Amino acid sequence: MSVALEAVSVLTGWGPGTDALPADAAQAAGGRAVIPLGRPALDGDRFRRATRECLLGVAAVDALLRESGIDRDIIRGCSTALLYVTAAAYGSSNQALVVAEALRQARTTGAVSGGTYFPYTAPSTMAGEVAIEFELTGPYGILIGGAAATIDALWQATRLIADGRCERALVLAVETFEECADLYSRGRWLVKRPLVEAAACALLVPGVRRVRYDAPRTPSALETLARARAGETFACGPLIALALAHAAGATDSVALTGEWRGRRAGLYWE
Amino acid sequence: MTSRRRAEPVTIVAAGAVTPLGADLDGFWSGLVTGTDGISMIERFPVDDLRVGRGGEIKKLKPMPPVGRAGCRATQLLLAAAQDLLARAPLSAAPERVAVVVGTALGGVEQLERAIAQKGRVRHAARAFYDSPAHGLARWVGARGPVLTVGTACAAGATALGTGAELLHAGVVDAVIAGGYDGLCRFVMRGFDALRSLTRERIRPFDRRRSGLLLGEAAALVLMTRDEGGGGPRLGRLLGHASASDGSHISAPDPKGRGLEFAVRTALDEAGLTADSIEFVSAHGTGTPLNDRIEAEVLRRTLGQRTSRIPVNSIKGALGHSMGAAATLEALTCLLASRDGVVPHTVGLEEPDPVCDLDHVMGSPRAVRPHVSLSTSLGFGGCNAALVLEGASA
């Protein structure tokens, strides 16, 4: 199997791109538990109802195309695969619906309890909005999980390309935390800090890099670097690591690893 | 597109399930074949303020071994299916060579409701991650390979089987426990109620009087291995699979069914087969006006002139739409139909809608032994999936 990284984009609570990442996220956070990313200002009536996490997915793909000078027409249609990953980004919409339901039961009004909002609680809707916006009608996958799941998604994308099932593949990850900050604070020993909201996307194409999938016990240097600079970004971690390697011009040989719930997966481009 | 490789088939060794029709795979299958109605009033949580309070609720689960901290409803359903599966086919692969790949639409969302309602209960918050039940299952079966949760909504039970097959093809693992699950909870009942997708009548897939779906809960799992020509017992083989997006609408299928058509054609291509090989279709068939019409149109386009002679059914009339479990149960329907030489009828279908002109199995089961079958699935967010399956009798 062989692929190449065509482009990668990163948006985090620290700002757009890898240049915005601090040298030490923990220090830069200054005790803040969550570094929020905000709601992207995207034009279009269709986005009026869309949740923040949907918009972040669209914004990450948009940034990838804009920064690398790729026309939307290139990715449109059934020749582009979309692999979407998140561990937690559905949490904010789910939490909003649960709270609205509680308010409704208490006979007060809830702004988001209507039928129009409910579909946005599904993780698949985040990928769906991206597919609609960029008219992606090809192979499609959604994995729920953290950094290890993103490694799996990158590996799936590689296989889709290697098997000729698509000509290119977008691997997209989005994580939001702000709306569920209270829940994270109650389980603060379960997740590392600071929690940094992020959206990141990589575009893979056929290439010359051989890809190997593995289950390493220890983190790669890139995983350690991405965590130190970005903070805890769950599924976005491996894509941020890839962006750091790309920015350093070091994508000839890349060791990507990602851990989630005690399982570490690795992908090696050689 | 560049040249496409034909996928190697994978063996489906055995299956396990828990559904409103029965507490195990045998109960599911006998309930389907006898036309049992698994729909009832929901009793596990309050529904009296909802327009529709009925669904395919599992009233009683078999006693389980201690599950430790993995005690949420969704995990319990998964473990019940796993218990049934492992009773039929014990795991023989090394733990690090066993993967768990399960699909879901809701994950552990019921735990999120509890975490928000019961402040201080951190364990509920930790279980609210949608992938928590999959990790609970992996711990319970002792799998230490990849643990993947597929989130393609109501197509997830099919995508999970396809993803599991990929792990086997690549030699990452030697065995995969794959499938889907979802439990009924107030969150999803309230959501679909607000969407006005739930019918106050019975579910009538492909019927001219169809007026919506009812939800159900279930879990279904299969044990998959590489197809190495062994002579041991097996249910069948997964010959091809594909998932595709509509890129059309977040909660309605594409009016032309483009994503589903792409998935069906790609799955057939991967199987190295043409539509002429398909002898049975286990359809998504939700009973909603739009889904059934579009799905029927896609089947007619992809299966061609033989469509009128290929039996089609939907199991959702019997047990409701079991979301993440639905597609796995529909895949099992294909394999069990092949094993027993009988295709269950579509419960609730009495007057086929002319716009859903297919060879519906209705009224009673049909004595036919399909060798190669197609299962189609759709889900929120424009998710589509198709599986091509071969029964062990082939």
C-alpha cells in the first residue's frame, strides 16, 4: 500500500494552523481546562441551524482546500472518500437536547428540543454536513473514538486508495468540549488537560510512501510533540502530528501513533 | 477510478443476537419466520407525554455473568448478544489478534442523560462516550486487538461488518467480533417523536398505507475469520461490502438514492458478481414514505430486469427499526434464509405500494433458498451501505 499526503489543515483553540500552537500547551493554558475554538462564521442559509461541530468540520475542509490551492471541483463526486472521526464532538449537541428536554419537562421552554435539531445529535450528521457542502458522494466511514480511531481512519483511507476504491481520501476529525466542560471537570482524572477544541483534515492521494499499520506500546516522537504543543485534542491528535511533520517538511518517513482508552495504534509511512 | 481489486471473502462463523422477538438468535429467527409482532408499549421509561409510546422493547434479558462497571443498557444488550455468539462459537484466536467492531447510532447516550441529571455521578459521564459499550464488550470477551465503533447511524451495523472484513483482509487480526446495537431510551424516542417520524399505526414497509417507523432495540454480533477453506461449521461468507454518502440531506435520503446505488454497485463489484447473482434482498424498508420509495427505485435500477423475480423483505415490521443493530440483523436474515430455505415475510405489508414495485414476500414466509443475497441500509447524515452475502448452503 502506498499513499502521499497532499495537504493537511489544522484549526485549534490556539488559532489556525500549526504556527498558532504554543511550545507548551499546558503552560499556555494557564490553568484553563478548556481552550475553545468558537463557531466558524460560514456563509449560507443552510448553516443557520447547523451545530458548531458541523461547521468546524466544514471549516477544516475549507481551510485545507484554500491553503493548498485545491479547487472544490477536484474533490466533488464519488471519487473522493470521506473518513470522519470524533470521540466527543457529538457531546455538545446531545447535552443541549438533554438539557432542553429537562427544561421542557419542567414546563419551561427549550430552544433546541424540536425535530429540526434532533438529527444534529447524530455523529453522522457532522460528516453529513461536510459531504453536502463539498458534494462528496463516494466511500464513507465514521469512526467514534480518540486518536487511535484516527490512526484506524488513516489506515482505512490508505486501503481505499490502494485498492482503487477512490482516487483520494479526506480524513477529518473534530472535537469540541466547551458545552460539556462541567462533565469533563467531574471526570478530570480520566482525561488529560488542557482540553483543546480542534478540527483537522488530511487529504491523501496515491503516492510512493509505503504504509504499515501496527499496535505499538509507546508513543512516537510526533505523538508526544503534538500533545505537548496542542494539548489534549482526542481524535485530532494524529492529524495535528501529521501537520507538524508536514510543516517541518518531514513527511518522507513518518511514525504516527495515537492512544485512546488504553489502546495505541500506529501508522508508519516509510 | 483506478483499477479495483476484488475483495477476498471472509467467513461468518456464527452469530448471536438479542431482539424484541427473542433472547437469542434462535428466538429472533423463529419470531421472524412465524411473523411474531415484537412491538409493544414501552415500559422501561416514561412515554406518556409522547405522541407514540410503542416500540420494539426487549422486556427481559437472560441472566448475565457479572459485568463489572459495564452496566449500561447498551452494553448489556451487546453482552447478551456476545454471550449467545460465544456459546455457539468460542473464540480461539489469541486475544491481541481479536478485534471488536460495532456500529451504533446512539452509543451510551442514555448515560449522558443520567450524568446530567445526577450531578456527581462521574461513571455515567465516562460511559456517555459513544464508544464505551464497544470497549465494555472487548473487555468482556477478552479481545485486545483494535476496538472500533462505527457511527454511520442506521447503516452502522453493515459498515461494521465491512470494516471488520478489512481488518481480516489486511491481516491485522485473525478474528473479528462485529455487529451493531442500540437500546431504546427517552433521548431517541423524544427525538423521533419530535421529528414526527413515528407512526401511530403499525409499521407497514412498502405498503401503500405506510405512515412511518417505530423504533426497536437490539444487538447482533457475528464472528468473522479469513476464508481459508476450513471445513468447520459456518453461517456463510461476506463477499462484498461498500459504504457511500449521499451528500444530499442530513435526515432524508437523497431523492435519487445516489449514495445507495453507489454502495450497491460497489459491493457487487467487490464481490466480483453482477446483479444476476442476487437471489434475495433484505431491504432497509423502514416504512417511511420516502425511504421505501427511493430504496425500491434503487433496487430496480441496480438489479435490472430480474428485480421482479427477486424476493425482497423488511424485518422492521416485526421488531421495529433497531438502528445500529438493524443492518447486522438484516445480514443475518440473509444467511439464515439460506441455511433454512425460507425467507420471512414482511410483517405489516398487506397492500404493496405500486411505487415500491418489487417481489415482496408478504402474508407468509416463502420457501426459497437464496445462495447470494443483498442487504441494503441507510442512515441519518446520508449514510448508505450494502452487503453481498453468501449462505453456507451455496
